[in-house]
Amino acid sequence: MTLHDIDEVCKIDQASFARPWPRESYAHDLTENKCARYLVAEKDGKVIGFAGGWVVLDESQITNIAIEESERGHGYGKALTFALLQYLSNLGAASSTLEVRESNLRARHVYETLGFFKVGKRKRYYEDNGEDALLLLCDHMPEADPDFEEEETVHEA
């Protein structure tokens, strides 16, 4: 994700979540938060989905994943989630957690197929309706790519 993608990401976020993130939060994460990483999914040059996570040492937290409503059900969410897990693994994460609405059976199924399992419940986590969130953990991350580099990569002398 780049700063150029934020407007499209915000449209998907607003259509997908009862409490979308403000534009400033994405801009801050992309420019200031050294722990944050985001990916977008594109189709025909248009952003159709996004996913983000934070990495601290060997742990990661997936912060948000959303696919444009008209593109759901075609495997983009699963592919994007897997790509984010790969990215987080490349950055050193040995595990990843996320919260999902208990009622979001479609998302829960996708996460389960990628190796996530329930480790807890956050009571009344969602402010819009007081719904519980399930806390899921993936402790079998994709194998890190030994050739992975990004601009921030530090090479030891």
C-alpha cells in the first residue's frame, strides 16, 4: 500500500466496517509506524482489497482485512491474507493474531483454512453492537523467504 492508495482503501474500509479507520491512521502507519505493513489487492488497476498488520519482534497482529463487497467470494480475501502472513513471516514473525466478529462465519472459515484457531474471546469488543470478538492465532506461519528485502532491511557487516 502507498499513500496514493489510501482514498480507495478508505472507501472499502467505510463500506466494510461499522467503525472504519480514519484516513490519518493509514497515513500515519505508512509514514511513521515502523511496525506497520500494509498490502493492497488490485484488479484491472483498481484497489479491491487491503490488509494490514503490525510486527513487534517475533509476533504480529493483523489489524484489518477487507475486500470490496462486489469482489467477495472469489478467493481474494484468502490470497491477500496469505500474502500478508508471508510478509509478516519475512519480517520475522513466528505467529500472528487477529480479532474477528463471532458472527462473521465467512471470514472465520477463511482464517481457519489458513491455520488460525481460537485462543480466546473478547467480550463486547465491537462498540457498534457489543458483539464479542474471537481472538485467533496462527502459529504455523509460511516459511520466511531467505531473499526477502525491503528498503528498511538492515545488513550486518
